[in-house]
Amino acid sequence: MTITEKILAVHCDREEVSPGELINAKVDLVLANDITAPIAITEFKKIGASDVFDKNRIAFIPDHFAPQKDIKAAEQCKMLRDFSKEYNLGLYFEVGRMGIEHALLPEQGIIVPGDLVIGADSHTCTYGALGAFATGVGSTDVASAMATGECWFKVPESMKFIYYGKLNRWVGGKDLILYTIGDIGVDGALYRAMEFEGETIRSLSMHARLTMCNMAIEAGGKSGIIVPDEITEKYVKERVKRPYKFYTSDRNADYIEIREYDCSKIPPVVACPHLPSNVKPAAELFEVTIDQVVIGSCTNGRIEDLREAAEVIKGKKVNPNVRMIVIPATQKIYKQAIKEGLIEVFIDAEAVVSTPTCGPCLGGHMGVLAKGERAIATTNRNFVGRMGHPESEVYLSNPAVAAASAIMGRIATPEEII
Amino acid sequence: MILKGKVWKFGDNIDTDAIIPARYLNTSDPKELAKHVMEDADKEFPGKVKAGDIIIAGTNFGCGSSREHAPIAIKAAGIQSVIAKSFARIFYRNAFNIGLPIFESDEAADKIEQGDEVEIDADKGIIRNITKNEEYTAKPMPPFMQELISAGGLIKWTKKKIKTSYQPT
Ligand code: SF4
């Protein structure tokens, strides 16, 4: 069996499960945010359950339109706060303590290897980087799981991606996953679990693994997963508060498809409008001028991402035609960035730095695009209208390429700067 | 269950930002959401669509975010069903969970045109094109999905389950 099948089997008390089977499995953690929790709360109340299944296994994180951007958003956030008080939830994160959900939960050690996690947010698949099975569901699924601690799943087929070879300078997890999505397309892994492995993955740091698994959904994947190893062990050891278990894939496990990539051939890449699969080498896009740069999101808002951007922009200025917005993904990352002097680097470069929020990633607030404007962002989606006006455009890249582009006022590579 | 209606046709990879743009997600009121359904795919759509209409699309319909607002907006706009070559998986489960019947059929997606009148026999998985006098087959709905739809969605299903297994009398 694959790691995915093993985790699913354990959670429905079975020895074995196989792809295609519909199962009801126990969940270890249920997640919702300020957009999806309000519907989950309304639906939960309709069920008529006397209590939630476990008050310490439900995480409510207001991060999309928080700090509350308008009255309607404030009403939605209030629903989370009120429900959390009413049911005494242990994992409610108020503004000031919150961060972008998928950065916050691993950072706080709330998700552990071997977990089965569902979240009413499509990028819940991020936690596969820890060796957990994690997948995005809808609000109604969350409502039902809050009552029962269970959720229905179709056991996915697994697709294996093997990465080998040395990474080029300025190439990271973001480039690997964009390259992969460019190869298989936005529905290339539809309904499937994407298992990332190979020598390059085994030496890849946790933040880059989180970035890769984060974007599994952008290829249609049900989940992304990496078999845990010493790097996982090191990351979780100092954070987790629950016992955990490492699962691996059997040597003779079945995969519907196996793909291999020679990483030495992958340059820094950019996904052009309006699909994450529309991937081109950054170096071929020098004629694309930009109005805005966003560094942040659950994909690339971690401390390592900020370091990478700061390294490129240090001592330089943001191009006069460009607005640069930097958003550390959590309070802890924000504080660490202050300590390391990164925030000063950004402010000296004339970038704006915001408190943690999803904000511009979904065209919510804190940097929405006008008609005809163009942004390069370290986020994960570049659909029509994603960052604002339906006639605006979003290019997706790694933090170094985004920072280099901020200086040049057009899509650029870090080599041009450093 | 027989569903009959006029068709609106869309292409491949219609994402959740096209179905209901994130800028409207500071509310989850179905009526508000319905006012903007499919707006970023076709600006005039919310004004043109009529109760009982059916959407036909290509591959990967509903890709992108997990927002249940997408099938909710579709349902609240009075759209009875969506037929596509394939659905993004979260959209697929959300649709069944809220009781919006959806069908996968390559043939129907290719042959049905904008404005055609179609009739779906949900139990048999047969799609009839009344305008063209043709018939196509849809992938059969898995038994569990039928159970969900006939229970009236996941919430009602869970309610029943809680009564029977979680609070034994
Ligand atoms: S940062 Fe963007 S992709 Fe990530 S959870 Fe927030 S809105 Fe979603």
C-alpha cells in the first residue's frame, strides 16, 4: 500500500483499503476559516448534535478577510468567535494570534505526521509535507465532521513524482511544483494523491516541502504527500504536542502513474495568466512589466521565503512604477523577520509590510488590482479576477524572482540583480 | 428524478473564482451570491439565467478553492444541474453534500449546444437532447452519492446517522 492508503486504512479501522473505495474515516483535525466556517456553523446547528466531537480538534482561523476588512467580514469573523466561545474550542486563533492557516498549524505543531486532516480550504493539502493525509473539503463536510468526527472519502489513486539532480541556484519548492503542474496540467492529478519523492525531495527543507504539497490542488490533486524522514522528524520534534507516527509507502505499492524530473534542468519559472499550469522560464518573460509584487501567502510566506526575497532586494529600491507588498504568514514569522532585520530591508527598499492575512492572494484586501493591472506574486492561483478586477493579471513565482521583478519593474531573475 | 431545462454552455477549467469571485465572499447569503453567479466567466450571466436552466461545461469544472459558495450560488440562481466532462473533486463533493445533482458525460458536453433543451433522467443516467433529438449516457452515480441526494444532502444524512448510531436509545 501507499502511505496515503495506509493512513486512510488506519483511520477507518481497517487493515487495507484500495483506490476507488468509499470509506467513512475518523479525522484528527477539522479546519475552517472566516469564509468557510460561517456556512459550517449554520449547517452544524441544523444537525442538532449536543456538542462538537472534540473541542481540541477543531481549528477556526480568521485569516482571509482578517483583520476584518469591512462590516460583512466582521460579521463573519464574529460568528467564528461566538461559536468558539459557545463550544469552548481550544483552537480558535484571534487576530493578533492568528496567521495564515496553512502556515500557522504546522508551525504550532498542531498537525502531526500520520494525521488525517480535513479543512474547508482547498490548500489543506499543504500538511502532506509532514507525512499526514490532508485534503480540502467543503463547509458542509466540516459541519458533519464537527458533529461526528468522521468524514466520507473516496480512496484516491496515487501518482508518484520522482525528483532527482541538483537544484539550480534560485530554484526552490515553488519552481518544482509549478514545473510539475506545467507538465501535467491543472487537472493532471484530478482525484489523485500526489506523492513526491526522490533524492532531491529527501534533501529538500520543510518549508519547500510545504510549498510543494500546498499546490497539489492546483493540479487537481486530492492531496500531496511526502514520506516523512529525518527532516520531518527534526521539524516536528520541537513543536508537536501529540504523539505521531511515520507511515511509508511499500516498495510494491501501486501507482497509477510515475513521473520523473531532472531538477538540474529546471530554471526559476513563472506561471502566466490565467492558469497555474501556464508555466514558462522566468528568463523568457523580461518584456512583461508589472504594477504590483506580493510576497506572502500560505505558499511562500514563511521565514525562509522572506529571507530569500530580502537577500535579493537588500540595499535596492522598489521600482517607482511598482507597489511591493510583503506579508509574513504568521505572527511568529513576522517577529522573526523583525529580529533578523528583514522587515527593515523591505521598508528601506520602500515596500509595505503587513500583518499576517491572506489579503491580496484572493483579491480580498491589502493590495487589490485595478482593471488592466498586472502583478507578480508568490501566491498559488492566477485565475481570472483572483487578485482583483477581472481584467487584471497575476503571474506566480518564487520569492526571489518576485523580489527581482519589484526592483526592475518587469519580470526579472535574481541573477540580473545579484 | 427527471430534470428538464435550457442549456448554458461553458468551456474547460471553469474555476471557483469564475463561478463566484472571492470579492463577494464576505457574505454567505445564497441570494446575494446568486446575483454574481458565473460573473467572471460571463458578465451578463446573472441577468440572463432563468430558474430551471442547466449548465454544460468541459473538463475540471469547479477547480480552485473549496468554497461551497460556488455550488450554493449555482443552486440559488435556480440552476437545476451541471453536466461536465469532469469536475474538480472538492466541487464534486460539495455539490452532492448540498444536494445539487451533477453528472459527468463527455458525449453530452461535446454535443449539446447553447440554448438546447435537455432532459436528464437522473436514476438511469440518461441525458436527452430534446432540441436535437439525441440521447447520451452519463456516468452512473455511485450508490453512496444516491444515498446522499435521496437523504437531501449530507446534513440530513448526518442527522439521521447521529440519531441511529451516536445516541442509542
Ligand atoms: S493565502 Fe491564499 S491560498 Fe492560502 S489560504 Fe489564504 S487565500 Fe487561500
